[in-house]
Amino acid sequence: MSKALPKRSENYSEWYNELVKRADLAENSAVRGCMVIKPYGYSIWEKMQRALDDMFKETGHSNAYFPLFIPKSYLSKEASHVEGFAKECAVVTHYRLKNDPDGKGVIVDPDAKLEEELIVRPTSETVIWSSYKNWIQSYRDLPLLINQWANVVRWEMRTRLFLRTAEFLWQEGHTAHATSAEAVAETKQMLEVYATFAQEWMALPVVKGVKTANERFAGAEDTYCIEALMQDGKALQAGTSHFLGQNFANAFDVKFQSKEGKLEYVWGTSWGVSTRLMGALIMAHSDDNGLVLPPKLAPIQVVIVPIYKNEEQLAAISEVVAPIAKELKKRGISVKFDDNDAFKPGYKFAEYELKGVPVRLALGARDLENNTVEVARRDTKTKETVSLQGIESYISDLLDNIQETIYNKALAFREENTTSVDSYEEFKELLDGKGGFILAHWDGTPESEEKIKEETKATIRCIPLDQKEESGTCIYSGKPSKGRVVFARAY
């Protein structure tokens, strides 16, 4: 139950791990480093998928599916790409098992060695661009706007549910364009899609920016990102969009005939978000009593708990509740009427609080007499008694208010924990204190960036897209700087 949850202020990591398990979101699997996403957690992911998929389709993208396995030679074709992922790759070397002659189960058949090893996809640029070579011949075939919903594997030694697992779910967009300008516009457009989703659906304020050369995606010319701040003062990268230039087109010889009849290499992008967003959702909003879910992503938006002494009272309550639930569902609001007699109302209240259900209605015999209902909201934990007359419109407006309130609370937290500093000492002091986003001058060199990371474990999360020109000196080197960048320790 929620009362037994560790406190965020005492052990944030333990609080997070316990909440994920007790709220029935996910659990560790028998396969080390992998997770089982349970139905309640998966239903949140499905809502995320549905919203994002609609947004992708509104911007002209179509879904496709590409193989899980990638020939090793494909990864060798783009040098920086293979260097970026080589240490995380799971490799398939054989295709058959056989019974152990010693009778100890099964063993890998040494005669079934693959001629070429296969990589379990860490990302799909290579296998997708090998297909694009066959799909693209002319400018009439462009732009090619494809998205894939899939799983990927990146071998991780230290894992945490949703935030970092060896296998995770995601979407990956891969597009091809006739010009550099079109590809850059696509990269920025998808960053805006992610930012809109984070802010309007997840109630999560984000900073939009571009990564430094050290932090950009392996094989990209530029990586754009959205960065969010968690309640423990650490940053979490919530989505990335990459301008690939012509790197993968060159590697896989993907050319098109232009309107002028010239043969040219296409320009590419890729972009993605993953089940890491589940971790962001939990850590940005939840409290010591459990999940706090924004209504737009809550599997159950309204739960109705009847309070009764006998079957006659339950029947009377059910009769009143039925048309209310029906009307709410017509408005697209998910409702659960919990008349399970195995648990008392107090237990149910705590359980739905733990699971982050935004609105709880409690209805008893006295409420029926007064034509009222008790309404409790999860975000503020406040309760009020309201008339059953017009309750559907009241709840609809309340859910909108909760969504907005959760966002505003997260935004206020970020603003309170975003600090400008001008000295390295102040920078380190802040990191070891409350953390948060730190705006500081940087000289633009990878050397200073690496030294800061090595000494403090803080990274440049992004160079903000709305960065103001401001002359200053780098906090590390003392060299000139044209503007502040966002530093933080991160997940």
C-alpha cells in the first residue's frame, strides 16, 4: 500500500523503484536487465502511443516495420554510427540448438554458425537505409516519411525500470528528403511534435535545444532534444530529433534523380521517444502517496466508489451512477465503478491514490438523500461535496483543471530550480546541493565540456534554441563565451 512507500526526500531512487512495482506498472523479468510491463503500465504507454501516432500521421508520416536483425556489415558502413553503438550491441552468432550429449538440456550447435553475425537492433538507421536504396529513384519519391513502432536492445549493465533497460519499446522515425533545408525543417518539426506532446499530454514542461558535438547522436550532423527536470533535481532527455545530413545516404548509396536530371544523394532525419517517457511521467509528478497522473494519460480518469451497508443500498447507488458513467464515457472520459465487495472503501481509496487516478467519487446512502457526491482530486488531495445535478460537466471541467494544475506545478518547480551561475565553485556547490538546471557560460570546446563532466558528472543537456546572446567567460576555462547553456546531472 501507498503508506509503506519510501519518502522521496529520504531515498528518491528507492521511492521510484517501489512505486513502479506497487502501482503495478512494471517488474523485473527473468531475463537480466529486461522488464515486464504490466497491464496498468502498458495502458499508459498505449495512450502515449495513440496520441503520438495521431500527431505523426497529421504531419504526413506512415507506419512501417523493419527487421529486428541487422547484418553486422551494415553497421560497418557508417563509421561514427558503429562507434557510437558498438559497446551496446547484442550479437546473434548461431541459428540452432541441439540436445546436449551429456543429457544436460540443450547446447548451441557448433555446426550452425552464421556466415555473418546478426546484430539485434540498437536502432534501425542502417537496415532502413538499405531498404530506402530500393525505394528511392526520383525526386517524385521524396519526401519519404516513415515511422516504426518497435523494440530495441542496447546492452546495459546497470538497469532501472523504464529509465534504462537492455530492451525497451519506442518509436523511430526515418525520413528522406531532396534538400538539406527540407530535412532540417523536418528535424525541427518533429522536435516541436515531441515538445507539444510532453507539455500538453504529459503535463511536462521541457527545454528545447540542440546537443553539443560530444552529446549528439552517432552518425548525425545535429541532434535536437527536449530536456525535462525531475523532482530530485536531475535532468531527463525526453526525446531527440536528428538531422543526419547525407551520412547514411552516402553509406548506403541512396541517390535520386533531381528535377534537373542530376543524380544526387538524399538528405535524412531520424527521431524517437521511448518507454523512458514512463519514467519521466512518474518522476516529474508523483508524490509519497503514489502516482500522480495527468488525466490525458490516466488509464482510469474517474473511479466511483459506492459506500453501502447492504445490497439494497448498492442497487440504489448503482441506479444513480449508471447514467452518470454512461454520459462521462460519451464525453471520452474513462470511468470505473468499483463495487467489488472484497475490499472496504478505505482500502480502495488508498489503492486508487497509489495508482494516480485523477478523480475519485464516493457515493453513499446519505449522498443519495442529499443528491450530492464527494469528489476527491488526486493532484491536490482536496475533497468537496457537490451536487449530482450537472456532475458530468463538473467532472469534465475538473479534469481539464487537473491537467493544467499538474503542468503549472511542474513548471513552477523547474523555474525554482533553474539557476544562473558565473563561477565554477558556485556551479559545483549547486550541483552537490539542490541540483536542477544550471545556466552557465561555456567556451564551446569539447575539452572544457569533457573536463566539467569528468570532474562533476554534469553534462551540457542542450544549447537552448532560445539562447540569448550574452557575452561572458566559460566557468571552467575563463575563455570568452557568447551565451549560457543548460548543465545538469542526468538520468
